[in-house]
Amino acid sequence: MRSTAGSTAPTGMRPEPPGRIRRFTTAERLVHRATGYLMLLCLVSAACLYFGPLAQLVGRRHLMVTVHEWSGISLPLPFLLGLLSPAFRADLRRLNRFAVYDRQWLRAVRRRRKSPEARPAGKFNAGQKLYAGWIAGAVLVMMFTGLLMWFMGLLPAISRTSAIFVHDLLAWAITFVLIGHMRRAFEDPEARLGMRTGWVSRSWADRQHSRWLREEREDDGRPTVE
């Protein structure tokens, strides 16, 4: 059963810290962390290949090519392993569901309204859902164009030049989007704490994800999935 603040947790489960609520399981945090590291390897190795001065400084071009290729082809692995976790699969269902309150959240953002009532959000807000969908699609296209460059002649109808153009253009787009994602994360220490430890304060959840907190309260008697 889910423990409440100050209560005794069942055998085999860690007690819930007072005033805090479980946001992410260990599996979910590991998927996020592994994906982030692989993405960082992709971007750093690409920079070492793309920018002349940096390429000369680092050298070892063949090594950078190998790191870039294999970190890119490995990007889906954390996601696929994460599917073994029921909690991760539940979060995927949340991310794939765009509800009426998500549209309300987007309207509130456009009108610069900051109150929790103006920005209703479940476990993930509309911005996080759009980001997750976009980055998933972008990674698939990057992998496809990367494989076309890696295995020349894989699809003769698509020229290598076209694949390089799309790959480079999308790489720049991903870079800017990731910078925006990291900027938003650094502006919200509590969100980073949730991804680092798995726990967030109930007051933060009430401000940022009030619908999710309400759902957690309603499901208080249901077993927690690790």
C-alpha cells in the first residue's frame, strides 16, 4: 500500500519522507540519465567532427566517428530496457495522452498566466509532452539518416547528400531544443531533485502538477510500482 507522510511503510518499501511524494522510480531515472549521457556523447563527438578548430584540437577523428556512430545507434536502448518497468510504461501512456487541460495549459503559457489554476497539469505538462514527442521523432529521423550515411547504398533512391543535409539540419534543431530543455531544468531545482532522487515536495507538486497530485491522493490505497 502507498504510505502517507509520517506513516509506517509496508515491509520491503522505503517510507515516504514527510511532505514529499514519489515522482519517479529508479528505472525511470536510469532511462532518463542513460539517454542523456548517450545524447551528450552524440553531440560532443559531432562537434569534434563538424568544427575544424575543435577537430584539430581533439584529433583522433576515427575514434570520434566510432563514438558518434555507436552512441547514436544505442540511443533507443535505454527506452527499450525501460519498457520492462510498469512505471515507465505508465508514464509513456501519460505522455501520449493530450487532454483538454493540456490545451488550457498552453493557452495559459501564451497569455503568461502563472497561477496553478491557470496552468492545470497532470504528471507531465503540455510542454513536456510536446518535447517528448518531438525529441522521439527527431531521434528516429537522425538514426535513419545516420544509417543511410553509414551504409551507403542502403536506399539508392535517397542520395547521401540529402541524408547529410537532413542529419545536419536536425542536429542543429536538437541542439537548440536541448539547450532550452536544460535551461528550463536549471530554472526549477525541485524538478531536478525529482529526477535525481525520485522525490519532490507536495507543495511543488501542488503548484506545478496539481492534477497529478490529486490523482495520487485518490489512488492512495493502491500499491506503488517500483
